[in-house]
Amino acid sequence: MNFDLSPEHAALAARARAFADGLRGTIAQLDDEARLPAEHVTQLAAQGLLMPEGSLASAVVLEELARVSPAHALVASIQASLVGVPLRAFGSAAQQAEWLPRLASGEILGAFALTEKNAGSDAGALETQAKQDGDSYVLNGEKVMITNGGTAGVFIVFATVDPAAGSKGVTAFLVRGDAAGLTRGPRGRMMGMRPADVRALRFENLRLPLSARLGEEGQGLKVALTALNVSRIGVAAQSTGIAAEMVDRAVAWARGRRQFGQELSKFGGVGELLSDMAVDRDIARLMTHEAATTRDRGEDFAHLAARAKWTASEAACANADRCLQVHGGWGYDVATGIERYLRDARVTRLYEGTSEMQKLLVARHAVASMS
Amino acid sequence: MSTDFRLSDDHAQVRDMVRELCAGEFAPQAARWDQETIYPADAMAQLAELGFFGLLVPEEYGGVAYDPIAYALALEELGRVSAGVSVMISVHNSVGAWPIVKYGTEEQKQRFLPAITSGMVAAFSLSEPGAGSDAGALRCSAVRDGDHYVLNGTKNWVTNGAVAGAIVLFARTDPAGGNKGITAFIVTPDLPGFSVGKHEDKMGIRASVTTELALQECRVPALNRLGDEGQGFKIAMSTLDGGRIGIAAQALGIAAAAFDEGVRYAKTRETFGKKLYEHQPVAFMIAEMDRRVAAARLLMLRAAWKRAEGQPHQIDASMAKLYASEAATYCAHRAIQIHGGYGYVKEYPVERYYRDARVTEIYEGASEIQRLVIARELVRQAEAADAAHTQEAVR
């Protein structure tokens, strides 16, 4: 048993923290302008922070990045978990050789295109079709809410090769960013995570070589779930970062501000807010690290990832809201930089499976493991 | 060594051993102890024989010297089956025997610990009718008279008070001294002027005995003073740090038992043509219980691990105690809800869990005190970090 980080993981966290601290001066502007400079991605890569090896390594990096910019953490998490993980698990040697080095160096971004207008939590209901035609597949359909949709150089796209087969027809494909027949929609205007580029995608008779298929026909949902299970640890880590930053900001404010002749922190009611925030932060981190270390050992971790993602995302939202409350009216002022976290945090309860989906996964596991 | 939250094989063995003991010996009797308010003397004697009276006592005094992790696991397992027994064992070890191990003179250790480890119950007496969370307000007085102290006052909420052979008791040696005027004593029931007052009729943990103690011109040998004069508040607070992990473990045991019963029932009972758990609101209750049990366990293990490693753990112990106790009442509440009417009758154990859980939010520091401790520590840590930054900047 060891509740501390190893010296290697602690050093990685320190590097990520230094990088994140470097963003503090500009993040409000990046949020305002809905912009994430491409060089940030290559800088992350150069410091080994874009696709670190292992889920615990990834978690400590994402937590630190999210303290300053949850959107940077999101982009890094997609690269490592939603794109890197399925490529490593299901990609052919040629696919891995073609894409992994470019993703790892930050030369290109990847994206994960599963969600459709009528297929959110119920991913098996997707309608995008891939029809085999000789030595190619022909892709037709639309995707929505694809993060990195405008910037990605490669997409993992999920489509059905047999609409009658339901979820058993779902298949994954690697689609180049410059493929003919790919149209990227206008940039979505989201409530938070505004530096991240979110778009709809349209595929019109997009021809793919057979070699662009990732995994087998009908294996698509397995590919997606493999990625999502790992990515949930990433979202949990990102959420933990938000939750932790909110604790620090709330404590700093409560120490600095005086009302009725004493520091805010000395009022019992404020102390209770701070205390509950710290407990939720610690639980979020513990669950995230539990899921990450379990995966890193090669053991079953899906239920732990679901539990961590659900719990940490709720902690992020609760702490952002409580931190704003501690700040009073100042928290509602954009210039104080707290309301951004509340906006950014909100999506963590939605993507990579809503809280409700995570609850079902947790409950199913609990029922199945009860003798 | 890399991060790893799993139990070692040795710790898992302790857990399994206690679980087996509880399932075989205590589970069949726990409901009766509760319903008939029975102090389970036989079970306590059996536990003493198996080493449970010396869990934190070094081997040279007859103890088994569990580390804080093994200790917490043992209390969790006891708590699953009988919260009443669990609290008596917790109080006996954490706040009865431990302060003697930690602060006792060699003579005191020789005099009390072998007796304690072989079956003499220990207790802890801080609270008074007018001093609960605000322990510094205690009024029980201790006046030096030659080689004795004369104690006068009333203590209450003393777990094990009526059955204890040694009670670590706090009294005021300096009427003006606030927290610094408090001194700890080892009081034994044979002392003149010591008497056990009324037994409390409690909502839960009814297998445990809770009493008032009356001290009337009670002459305590100066040899029984634990630590120095004025050191009592510090002894009480450091003792409660360890006690909090014990209560966290007990509360976790209740939470886990309630969770298990809730899930089991949801798997067997059918309504509207489906198993209960197949109804989404019930599944969500199960999920919520699951994560609270898991979170309580992680917090408890972290606090115990830090204590075992000799790291500061006051905030961790408070978090574990706060969270686990609230998880216990939550889980018991939800377990009753899943059982419906069956949850409200004594045929099923969940109403007992609910009554037992409730006190864990109160004793060894109410939730409000834990939150106060945590908030203060957060501010202290932030101040320390600021000071470190300033120092670095100066360099």
C-alpha cells in the first residue's frame, strides 16, 4: 500500500504544473477568443505531457493542466485516451506507424467521432454508414459535437457496415483530415471549454481504403468502449484538477477577505464550504488514482473508471459553484476568473458518458458482484 | 514504490480472519443484543482471548500491536456485524489503552497494560454535561492533596464506563487555565468516591454500555496522573486523532453492511415484473451507496496508512471520520428505502444500521467539529505554502 506518488510521477506532475502555470496569464484571453494555439500542443508533446505512458501518468498531468486550463487538458486527454489508446489496442502495425509518431509529437491532433444527432448515450443507434464497394468503404453520414473537429489531422470515425445488425454492425475507421468528402461544420459555440474546437462533421461518399478500418467489422463498439473506459479516467483527472484549483482559490480568497472584522475563513459557514470542497477533491483524486493504477496493472477497471468519472465530475461542478459562492459577487465577475471554471466543469458530467450512464455502470457492477 | 491502494496480503488476512469470526460467532446474536440491550460479556471475553483487547499495545505488555491499517480493518469488520461491539473495542483500544501506551510511565504501563490486554476493559472520559465538542469547557476538578488528587465532578457519555477497569479521565487542575489547565488521570472503579451513574437508554449501539460517572471527593493517586499537569488537552486531542480513524472504520462497516443488504434485497425482490434493481431509481440508489462506501474506504485507508507511515494525518483522520459517518447514515437510510416497509421492521437488520449509524456523526467529534478541523488545516497549509514561496523568493 502506498498513497504517495512515486518520485517519477511527482516529477511529471511538477513539470505539468510548471507548464500550466505558464498559461495563467493568457487563459482568460484564450477562453474569450475561443482559441488554443497549435504551438501549445507541440510544447506539451516536447515536454512529454501530451501522451504520457500509463493512466496514472496521464492522470497526474491532466489534473495539473486542468487547474489552469481544463480545455488544454481536454485536448491532451483526447490525444492520449480517445485516439492513442484504440490505435495502440486495435491498430495494425502500418496504422500505428503512420499515425502514432505524428500524434505523439503534436504535429497533428486526433479526434474521436462517435456522437450523432440521434445517438448520444445510446451509441449503438448511430446512423452513419460505411458501405463496402470493391476495395474501399464509402462513408456517408453526420457527426456532431466532435472536439478537435476543426483542427484534427486524423479522425476515428464510427459507422455501421450493416444498419440491420444494430450495435453489431458498428465499425471503426481512421479518416484523414484532408479526405475528400469530409466537410467540417462551423465551429460550435459552447458554454465552456471554449479554447477547444468543437464541430459537426459531414461525410459525403467519402472513400476509404479497406486498410483504413480500425479493428474488425462489427468490432466498433468494443473499440469505442476501450477508448471511453480509459478516457473516463482522463475526465476524472481533469475534473479533479478543477476541483483542486477551486479549493485553492476559495481558501486564498477566504484568507484575504475580511468582513465583520474577521477573515472570511474564520466564519464557521465558510469553513464548512471549504471543508466539503477539500473532502470532495480528495475523494475525486483517490478514485481517479485507484482507477488509473488498476488499469496500469492490467486489471479490470471499467467500473472504477465510471465511478471516478461520475464522482470527480460532480466534485468539479460542486467545487466551482462553492468557490464562486465563497467569492460572493466577485465570483460572478468574469475578471475574477472563477465563472470560467463553472462553465468548463459543467461538461464533465456530460461527455464520455453522462453521470446517469456512469451510475448505471456502477450499479450493474455492484449487483453483479454481490453474492 | 509506486502508488497502490490495495491491501497487502497480511492486511487482507487480518480482514478475512475477523470477518470469519464475526460471521460465525457474533452475527447470529447481534440483533438480540440490540433488541434486548444486552452487554455481550461472552463476546467481549472471547475477543479479549483472541487479542482484541491489545490491538494497539506492544507485545511486551501482552498486546498484538496491529498497525493502524490492520486495526482499522478489524474495526470495520466488527462494525459490519455489531456496531455496539465495534464501538466498545474501538474505545477500549484507541482512546482507552492507547494513551497509556503513548503517555504512560513505565510503571503505569506495567501496572495497567497486561491487565488490559488480558481482559480488563478500558475507557475514555472527556465529555461532561456542559462540555461536549467544547472540551476545553470541562469543569470536573482535580486538586492536589499530598500524593493524591481529589476529583469532583460529573462525566457523561462514557462508553464502557460501567464495565471498565481503567478509565483515562480528564479533569481541571487549574480553574483559570482554559485548555492548558486540563490534566489526564487513570481512574479505576475501586477508588473511593468513584461511582457509576445512570445507564443511557440510547437510540442505537445498544449492545454497548454508556454511562455517567460521578466523582465525589474521589482520591486518585498522583501515580495515576497520565502525563504532566496541564498536558491533558493535548493528550485528549492526539488520542482522538487515532480514535477518529477507528470511528471511520466502524462507520464504514455499517455503511458496507447496509449497502450489502440493500443490494441483496434489490436482487431478490420483484415489483412490476422486474427485479427491484432493474428500476432505474433503485439502480441509482445502489450506485450512490456504492461510491460512498468506496470513498469512505479510500479516505479511511489513506488516514490509517499515513498514521502507519508516521506522516501527519490529522486532516485525513477528520475527513475519514466525517465522510464515513455521513456515508453510514446515508447508506442505512437508502437501504431502508429499498426494503420499503420491510426496512422499517426489526425482522431485517437495516433499521438497526440506521439507528447505529446515527451516532457516528456525533461522537469523537461531531461532523461540525471535523469540518472546523479540516477548514483550519486548509488555512494553515495555505499559510505554510505562502511562507515557503516567500522564502524561495528571498533566496
